[in-house]
Amino acid sequence: MSYLKKVTIKGKELLFPNFFPDATRGVVRSVDSGDLKQVGIEGLVVNTYHLLSHPGSHLLKKFGGIKKFMNWNGWVISDSGGFQVLSMVFKNKKMGRITPKGVTFYLDTLNHRKPYLLTPEKSIQTQFRIGADIMVCLDFFTPPNADELMTKRSVDMTIEWAKRCKEEFLEQLENHHYNQSNRPLLFGVVQGGTNYKERTRCARELIKIGFDGFGLGGWPVNDQGEIDYEFLKVDAQLMPDNKPKYALGIGNPAAIIKAVEMGFNLFDCVLPTRDARHQRLYRFKKDLTEVDLFDYPDNFEFVQIKKEIYKSAFYPIDKNCDCYTCRNYSLAYLHHLFKIRDSLAWRLATIHNLRLYTRLIQFLRGIINEQED
Ligand SMILES: [Zn+2]
């Protein structure tokens, strides 16, 4: 297995594997850019749809992009917004309409609600205004319960929209006078649900169009609603080894370990930050140096901080963790903060959960480097 260790964007190296938390609306809830840097986060994922709704992409452009706006000098990926918009329309047909041209939906801003047509071209134009380092094509995600016809349609549209995104991307590069060394990257997204034939067709067509990286689209899940790793393996094998393989929305630490072993190298997920706010703190069961992670990916457990047993636990969440929270505060204090619902609880819990992810990522980089030396 050959692992891609880095890619150069705008003259800087983006190291793999890497995990970017979701800053959907231009913020990782409850922490700021200083906290994120301190835990070793190197990049964030923002969402085109949510930023369109507020503060609006034109305001971001005036400000010089999302990075300046949120005082972040790390990497930024902008998701296309397709997943949010299509989910909204799939759930309730009154919420909008999907046509080959794009998706019409109601865009809620703070003051009013207006119909908006999101096209592949507009998605790319918006991502340029956001100022992302890695942009993602507007794709047509395959709903989990899609029949064969719907699956085929979603792949047809994904391929068609990917072509239009690429054309618009090239035009924007020219308009903004970018060259090969200072330009952002554009990723295509593989769809097709749990249909091997369609996923294969989608990946092959996207490779023909030509992208800087490829994303795993949708969540291929089995009948129990769990991630079907067989499909991840198929996608990882279909994607070229010399380009980034981005597993969008994945996942918990075990899912990341399994996906890294398959060849994926870029991840984003709401879990560590959302769980932190829901009183679920993460802890490795065994120290990372004591286990073979690829054989034992389930090496993590939850600390349900509001449980009474932590009321007088005068020790940190994880004695092996070097995060700001573990170095300075006890489980008992966190338990107290959650009980009285102080916002500091969210910040300290988020810092810890994100540090667990960056420790894991650093460890995985070490394994990969060792295997190839
Ligand atoms: Zn910690």
C-alpha cells in the first residue's frame, strides 16, 4: 500500500493524513482560531450554503475571504452546499425544485427568505468569494433509499455538474489571474450510493474530467445503518493514488483509522465537536504506543461527563492527554460546569476532543512513515 503523504497548495505543504473539523458557519462552535491552533488543527471545513445564508459571500469577498473574517491562517475547504440543499428538497418537495440546471430552494437570511437557484457555476463562484484553498464540486448525492433509476440519475447529474464546475473553475482561475503555483484546488465527489457499478462509473468519469482530488460522496450504509466499509474500499481503489482521497463526513476515530488503512487521507466530521457539547468526551482505551491501531481501531471510549461518578473525580479526562483542558482541569470541574450549564464547559470539552483527533492523526502519520521507510 502506498500512502500519499502530502500535497502542495499555494506553495505550502498540506500533510496527510489530516482531519479538519467543521466550521460550517465560519466558526467551530465555542472555540476560536487560537484554541484550534493550540490543539494542532491545521484546517477547517466551511459550508457554501450556510455562508451564503449568513453573512453572505459578497461580504466575505469584501473582507478578503473567510480566513481574514475569522482570523484563521490555516487551510480551508469549502463544501459545495449541495448536500444541505438537496437534503432539504428531498425531505420536503415544497422546499424547492431540482432541475438539470441546478437546485432552487428558499434561502433564509437573517432578515428575509428568498428563492435562490444554486447552480454548479454559482457554487464555484461563491467558493472563490469565500477564498477556500480546496473547493468541492456541486454534486447530486444519492439518497440512502434510492432505487436503481434514482441512483443512476444522481450519478448522471453528478458527472454533468462536475463538468460545469470544472469549466467555471478554470474561468475563475483566469479571471483572478491565478497560475499553477498559487491556485486553489478543485475536488470531484463520487456518488452512486451502494451500487458498485454506478460508483465505478462515477469515479471513472470524474477522473476523465480531471480533478486535483476526489471525495467519497454520501454515506454508503448497510441495512443496520452503519458505514459499509466495503464501499469505502471500492472508492479508495478507484481514486488515483497520487491525489488526495477525501472521506467527507468521516468519522469517529475508529472509522478514520479504517479509512486511512484503505488509503483515504483527508477527513472532516462534526462528531468530536458535537459530542463535546453533548457531554461526550473521548478517551483512548489504551495508550497509542501500546496497540497496533490497524488491528484494533476501536481503541476509544466515551466519558459521559454528567455521570455522578465524576462529581469528585479530581483527575483529568485522560492522563496521557497534553491538551489545555487536561493540563489544567479535573473531570470534577468539567462535571460541575456541565451541571451549571456554563459555556466554558463546551470550550474545554471541545478542546479536549479535538486534541484526541490531532494526537491520533500525528500517530497515524508516524505509522505510515515507518511502514515505508
Ligand atoms: Zn485532553
